[in-house]
Amino acid sequence: MKIDSKHSIGVQLSSILFPFIFFQLFTSCTNNSENPLLKVISQFPEEISLNGQATTDVRSDFYPRQMGLFDNLLVFCDWENSPYFHVYNLPDFDYMGNFGLQGRGPGEYLDPVFWGQFQQEDSIRMWVHQMNINIFSLVNIEQSLVNKNYTPQTQILLPHEVQTAVNLLAISDSIVIGSGISADGEFFFFYPENETLEWKDFRIDYTKNLNSFFRNNLDYIPLLKQGVIKVKPDQKRFVKAMVYAPIIDVFFPNGDIDFSIVLKDFTVPDFLNGDFNTNTKAWYENIFLTDDFIYALNRNCSILQYAEGECNNVEIHVYNWRGEPVKKYLLNDGIAPAAPFAVDEQNQKIYSLNFKESEDFLYVFNLNKDN
């Protein structure tokens, strides 16, 4: 894809990224004496090069844009074609069925999106956002598969301000959190019980160079701090990872900061005619959280390379919940827009969506070299 105007590339990349992520040097996790909550990362203790293989174990009659993994359930979301949701049981990719036809009736959805958040109750449920009608639903997967007229019991009607949300998740049944392209703060809390929405101020508390950069570009902070938010499975933390700077912020459920991760010595973005220069690098486009680790997908290319389909060396940076680097996976491949991936710790696999071939869109990376 060729684009004549360099200025337009930065604008397009905002929409592409969000329609919508050492050896002491080791850990080289340097606690900044001026900010004890800041973890500055120089290196990872281990780098592992992987090569993924396309699998034909999934159907080719849908076009997923998002995916989520919980225990052995792998769920795909096709934004454009109904039924929207397809469910597989791992590790053998046993097809369990699909659900979610287009419409307003029982068992139907209007243009849903799925940010990979599940909730374990009597059975496994998943949070689904119907953006066109601003409804956030907690969907029972098992009931949806056996009863095509199933209607979720928990359905939250969202205010119109939420329509710009890049992603939307639940801290609990009574608190929804999200952020967006046109953001009035770092993220918002929505409280369904009293129907109030509260934006939290943007954080500018990192390294000296970063803090100076943000303060010198105040008008661009909503753009600079675009990022994806995910909630830890136990809902005791949530994480925001930035795209245009290698920053990961980890928060307590009330929105207070736990710690921040920043990669050392990166080049800050620069601007051309009010937008990012095309040499600006794309960093953490997506994240995947487990009980033990933060997996952050580094797009690892410039926004010009992204726009021209030349991002073919994505990485996954792994941190523990103390902000220490654990390892870096080199995938030696690209990934679809919005960087959909999932990490299967139980079966030692990474799954990613990459539409190099229309029928072979799911790639599997084996983390256990003995298999």
C-alpha cells in the first residue's frame, strides 16, 4: 500500500492501530531514585527466537480480527461477518461451535468487538461491546453455544462518551474502564449504578527526558499516550501499554499507579505538520496478561513501514508483576493490525493472527523446543 502524503500516514496509523501493543545489565531493571515506581529496562535476561507455523486446524470461512484465550478456550471475533464468535477447545483445536448473529433480537449482536476479557463464574463468560448501541454484555459462552436465543443477564448501557473507546473492559460488574483515540485523560471509569463517568488525568511521571518531552508537547498528549488497556485475570491490576513510546503503566483497581516500565534510551517521537514523523516507531500495540506475567507485543517498526506492510519482526516482551524483565521472544514475522495474539502457558504456545494467506490466518509458535 503506497501513500503519497507522509502527513496522512500518521493519521491513518492512529486508526489502523486502534479501530478500532539483560544481564545486569541482566535485569537491568533500574529503579530511578527520583521515581521509585519507575522500572527502566536496559536489557532482557534472555532472548528467544521463534518461528511460527500456519495451522489449518481452524475453519477458513470467517475472518477474525480479535481473539481471546481462557484456560483451553480459544475464542475468535469476526467483526464483519455473522456469526461473529467462533469457539475452539485447545490443544487440538476441537471446534465447539459459533454464536452471535447480526441483529437486535435474542442471541443477536450489533457489530460487536471483543477485547479478550473473560470471567469465571459458574461457567466461563466473556465481555462483549456492541459499539453501535453502546451496550457492554457479560456473555455465557456455553449457553450461547447451545441456545441461539440466549440473552446475557448482565448488560450495561454505556454513555455516549464511551463511543470513542479504543478498548473497554470491566474491573468488576460495577466498574467499567476504557480509553480512546479522542481521550480526555489517561483512561475513564464508568459506574453503571449511578451512571457517572470519570476521566483520570494523564500521567507525566517517568524519566527526566520523557517528562520534558510530554510537557513540551502538551497539545499532543492524547495522541502520544494512545494505548491499549487490559485487566489482569484476578482483576487486582490493570495495565496500559503505549504505542508511540515504550511505556507500560500498571495500576491498582482504583486507578492509583503501582509501577511503570520504560525502555531505556529510546528515541522520542517527532512531529511533522502537527502529526508524527513517518520515522516514528510503533511500540506496544497489544498486551496479554496472565496471573504471572505481562506479555507486551512490540510492533518493532516505523509507522511508515507499518503503513506499507513491512513490519515483519514483531517481538513479545515478557515482564513479571514486579516490573522485572523476564525474556524477549523474537517472532521473526508480522502480525495483523491491532496485533491480535494470545499466550497459552498451559500448552506452551503463542497464537497470532496474520493474514498472509486468506485461509491460513492463525500462526502457532511453540515455546517448548522439545515438542
